[in-house]
Amino acid sequence: MSSSLPAATIRGRVIDAATGEPIHRALVKAGAAAATAPDGRFKLDVAGGPLQVTCVGYRPFVLERLPETAELEVRLVPDTLRRTESIDVAAGPYAPQTTPSVNLAGGELRNLASVLADDPLRAVQGLPGVTSNDDFTAQISLRAAGFQRLGVYLDGVVLHSPFHTVQGEAGAGSLTMLSSDMLEQVELHAGPIPLPFADRTAGALDMRYRDGDRRRRFIRGSASASNANASLEGPLQNGRGSWLVSLRKSYLQYLIQSTADDPTLAFGFWDMQGRLSYDVTPAHRVSLNLVHGQSGLNREGAENTLGLNSIFKTDYRVTLANAGSRWTPNARWLLQNNLAWMREGFDNGNRQANPLSGGRYREWVWNSDNTWQQGEHATILFGANLRRIHDEGFLNRVQTTATRIDGYNANAFRAGVHAGQELRIWTGRVVLRAGGRADRHDAVARTTLSPHAAVGLALTPRTRLNLGFGAAAQFPEISQLFARSGVRFLLPERAQHVQASVEQRLDERTRFRAELWQRVDRDLLFRPLFEPRITQGRIYAGNTLAPWANSQRGYARGAQVFLQRRSANGVTGWVSYAYTAARLRDGVLNLAFAPDYQQKHAVNVFTSYRLRPTINLSARWSYGSGFPIRGFFAGGDAQYRLSAARNDLRIPAYHRLDIRANKTYIRKGWQMTLYAEAVNLYNRRNSRFDDLRSVDARTGVARLGFDRMFPILPSAGLAIEF
């Protein structure tokens, strides 16, 4: 039962719960209303009703009874963090992240995810150094490496295919099967990959679920142009634990089916995610995460335009369960363990209901990541991971009936261990790290060793130098080993990273970072005889069953600078520029060329500003010099033809400006936020390369497919919280 506050004058201070920074222009109401000063302080003559403190981008704070204190301290929690009023204040806005990494914090995750899609990986596309020139997909590229070499880890478990998409269809659009409402942390490691993250060679994206509210039930519902979402959370057993559930359902496919002449984009999905967290003791917390989703494409109404080998209907299902334990038996030990199980399945059929392709994936995972604090200046990190994988798939070709042309069905066991030592010397001004990991894959009968080393030096209280080295290994997929194009004993792909960075704090909330980096790759997997080309003056038509080979090696090197301000007040965001030079050499073709995902120049700009306590404005601008047109092509728009050189042509430069406004309406006990967004505000005609459509075997003339991406596209949404 609630009770009204007595008539009185109250004073207080409003701060950001994550950083301790005073919040300017927060709205304080208790019958009467007042806005906080630049130092976060307020004075209010209470006129009745509960005390409510709100600010756009933060979760509302409600106090039913006024405590007997001279001054209140109210901690507002950013709406992407766990809902609690007892968050420990960190030492500044950049404290939660490792120095050489970049992350998304507070409202950055929500404002960058876009109203149209609400996709956390699309938010990652705006981070410094990240490149993505494709509006239709959530995948990203990093330092001239494709998404298949970048690991997405959810609470420590690497995800196999975390997307709503048409599996087995090159160039299909995608949406991440994770809701922004569920995530607390998204951190990108683009340099030497930290020791716990196994089986990827280009980078690691660390995503962490948040806990639910441990004080009271909380409900949030939202709707956008493409989907609706509802999240619910609340306490368990008097605050010893919490629960959190999120449900999403798309409805864009129904709008397309009813309005479009060609309903080939009628792609739909639904998913649900949940988390339970419980404190067995004050030192031991257990958790359970569940993810389940289904997506599909339905081209009803376009049957007459589709051939026998064109996809008519698809069905994709994915499930992930992850049980975790975090135990601190004493002040020196932190023991973390996860046991996870995932499964995926897809079926693609033609208009006659004949199966065209399908697959089944199963995996058991155990991860352990532990810390032993030896003393005030020494820490040992160690852990292990075990993965038991089953993967199967098939590909059919239909003439009158379905004929199997490819398939695979096999199991694999992967195991790895890691250990490292961290020393802090010279009163903490120097940090030394050294360690490594060992990994083995039974299907290829190979063991890899990956050393790591790093030095961090505080040159001044505001200037820090970081030097890092790390090796990484990535084993082949089962399909690359056991399909008709597979080779039984392929080598793991290897990479060696070297990175140097200098970070200068201009003030407590503003930093400038400059980085130089190099990655040397070897034994990269490629199908050198797959693509059509000109060889020795003749047309080579390509081989659809060309085998995989560890035929490529090369380098990627570059520089990156960015300026970032992260604050609860005023302008927040970043400006970044990255330059990348990269080259690969294929030993089978005896040919050198640019990597498929090389982008020489990339600029990412993001800015956000709270105009009033209930109004926030944000904008994002991205520029990227064009990716190569993958393959052996020459010519131009008038006519393309086969060539002896690979990746010599490039797509025109990509750039796009998005703007967004959030407006919150506050009522007693609930609030509503309206979102308005314009994608590609100046209507830039961006395009992407889809695929090679056909080749004239006599003349070598090639017909290439290009897709135009989003035109200027306004969208709106709303969220209700109570």
C-alpha cells in the first residue's frame, strides 16, 4: 500500500548509478515539479503524492515514503542496465571496459539499435573501427575480416548462428536473435583477442545479459514499424534473485503480403528470451538463460515467378540454454562456470513442397573462467572450455524430383585451456600480462598453441600507452570437412595480432585514442577453383564442387583514431576514423588481391544530447569506401566481364545519416516514450553486391546482381513502462 509524502520542503541530489556523475535536467515530481541543477541538486516543495524522479534514457525512480534524512541521494539507472538502486558506482564512464576495447553503455545501445529493427548488432555497426555497408544484414566486418572470423559470445558462450535469416541462402537479410532490452553489456575486442574467447581469429564481441529487478515488478511494452516487444521482470524470494522475460513478434511480413505486388520479402520471426538469477549464498550466484526463436520466409502469391530450384518457404528454429555459476568463496577467488546447450534447424522448400536444403546443428558447451588474486599486485587467470558438436545438412537439385547433390553428417569434439598472469608494479602505473591458450579439434587431429602478452604503462595520470600481442586459431566447420567440397584434414586458420595504442584523457569524461595495429593471417580457408575467371587467356567456368583449401595467407594493418565523450549531461558520443591496408595471396592460384571485406577508409560518428528532461536527440553518420566486388570481374555498369584479376572492382562509397528523437511522457506510476527516426536522411543511393547471376561461356560477359539499400525511410515506435 502506498502513502503520500507529508507536505514539506525536500532537498536532494540525482546521480547516474553507473558512473556517479550528477544528472542535469532530471525531472523531480511530488505534486509539484522541479528540474535538477548542473550539480544534480534539487529543492522541492512537496505538494502530495509519491516522489518520482525521471529523465529520458533512464529508468524512473519512485519513492512512496520520504525517509528521515536531511538530503536524498537518488541514483538513476540507464535503461539498458539492470534495474536496481544499489549499483556500485564505478570510477568513471570508461571503468567497466578493458582499455584496448570499445563498448556500448547506457542509452548508446538503444539509440544506435534503430527504431526500425531494434537490433543490438546494428548498434555495434556504429562503433569505432566497425565496418558494415549492408542495410539488410546485422553482420559486421572488422579490419578487413568477415563476420565468420568474428566471435559473438553471449555470457561467455560463442554463438553459432544467432540470426533470424534464410539459412543456406547467400545474401539473405538478417536480424539478431537477441533483444536490446535483455543486454547490459556489449564490448568489442578488435585487437589481440582476450584469452577466454576461443575459436575465432579476427575479434570478439562480448555480450552479457542483465539481471531483472530485485525490488519490484516492472513491465515494458514497445512497438515499432516492424515488430512488437514486451519485457517483464521482477524479484525472487525477497530480493535474493530476479527473473526477466522478453518476447518479440514481427508483423512486417503481413504488411508486405497485403500491400506489395511481389511479396518476396515477406520475412517474419518471433523469439523469446528469459533469465533467472538467484543468490544461493551472498557469495554464490547461479543463473539460467533461455533463448528460443523461429523465423521464416513465405512467398505465397509469387509462385508463378519462381523456378523449381527457387526457395518458396523456409523455416528456421534455434534454442539456447545456458546455466551459470559465479562463486567467490573468499576475497581471493572468483570461480565462473557455464554449461550450455544449443540447437538449430532449418528447412527450405520449393513451390512444389520439394526439399531444397536443410540442416541440423547441436552443441554442448562447458566453459570455465576463473581468477585467483595472489596478492595486491598479482592475479592469475585460468580456465577451460569443452564443446561437443553435431552438424548435418543437405542440398538438393530439382528437375522433376529432388536429387541429393551434397550432404554431410558428423560429430566433433573441441577442447581448450587458457592461463595468464597479470602483475601491477610501480604503484600500479605498469601492468604486465602474459599467458596463452591451447586448443584441440579431434576431427582434424590438430592442437594449436596461442601465446599472449601485453604491457600497459601510465605515462602521466591522464596518458596511457598499451602494447599487445596475441595469436589466435579457428578450426574448420564440419561442413568444410565432410561435405562433397570438404577436405578431411584441413588446418586451423591462424592469426597473429600486434597493437599499440595511446589514450589521452582530456577530462574525466572525454578521451582521445590513437591505435596502430597489424594482423598476419595464414592457412585461411578458401575455394580457389570455385569462381569463374579468365586463366591463360581462356574462360574457366568455375567448379561448384571445388574443394576447400588452406590456400591463403596475408596481412591487414592500419591506424585508427577516435574522440569520445561519455556523460550523463550535454553532448555524448564519438567521432572515429579508421584506415586499413590489406592483401591476401592464394597459393593455388598464385595470385594476390584485396580481401573481400577490405574497406580502406571508414568514419563512424555518433552523437546524443538531452534537450530537456523528457526529450533526447541523437544522430549517427557512417562513411565507408566501397568493399570489393567479390570475384574475377572487369568493366563497369554498362557491361561486366570475367577477368584474370580478383577483387579489382569496388562498390561505390557508402554513407548514411540517421537521426532519432525520443520523447517521454510521465504519468503517475507509468511513463510512455515515443521514438521517431529517419534512416538515410539525405536519401543516398547506396548499393550492395549480391552475387554473380550468370556468365556467357563464349564471350565471358558476366551479369552481376546489385541491390539498392534503404532509401530515406521514416519510422516511429513507442514504449510503455510501468
